[in-house]
Amino acid sequence: MESKFTLLLCLSALWFGAGSLRAQPAPDAQIQRGKYLVENVAMCADCHTPRDDKGQFDRTQWLAGNVLDFKPDHKMPFAAVAVPIAGLPGFTDEQAVKFLETGIDLTGKPAMWPMPQFRFNHDDAVSVVADLRSLKQ
């Protein structure tokens, strides 16, 4: 009888403990790594953040999406708008990580130009997602 109670106690601890593992926020170091990659490697703001009349990034609209002010000089598939990525609206973490690792979008196709087809390693992709999730939408 005691072993059944012990087993039940252990299973209960695992059940309730598992939920708390999933709900943990990203560590600050991971967010900082992601911020470095977003701002200095991938240069996401260049397309995804509007600029003011002096050409400076509008920090109040950081990564909130932007109409692109450039286009190719010959006909090709090309996105006219860089979508909002602050908070990663429309993506689960898993979808965003897969996109950053493979360059393949949610439709199963390569990202439309001018979006680079990134090939981040897994840890860096997770860090980028952590940073983008930490930003207000």
C-alpha cells in the first residue's frame, strides 16, 4: 500500500512540475544573445522598422513592420512590405525557429525577397525568437 502511495506522490509531482517547466521565461542571457543577432547580424531593423525624416530608425516603431522604399529593377517575386516581427505575431516559437533555421516560411516556400533565407543554428534561432518575443507588439 505504501508503494502505491509513493508512486502516486511521484506521478503527481511530475505532473504538476511539468507545467512549470514549460512556463519559464527565456533567460536574460538568451534574450541578450538574440538582441545581438537581431540588431548586429541579421540587421532586422533595416527592413522591419520605419525611419524618420532624417533617416534614423523610429524607435517607437521598433520592428513593427514597414513599407519597403526600394524594389528590384527587374520583374521578380518581391515583398513590398516587411511584416511586424516584434512579439512574433502569427508564429509559434517552433514555427519561428524552423523559419530561422531553414529559410522556409509557413507555406513551405522560401522567404520572399528581400528577406534573406537565414540558416541560424538551433541555439541562435532560439535566442532570436526569445528576443523578438520579449518585444512589445
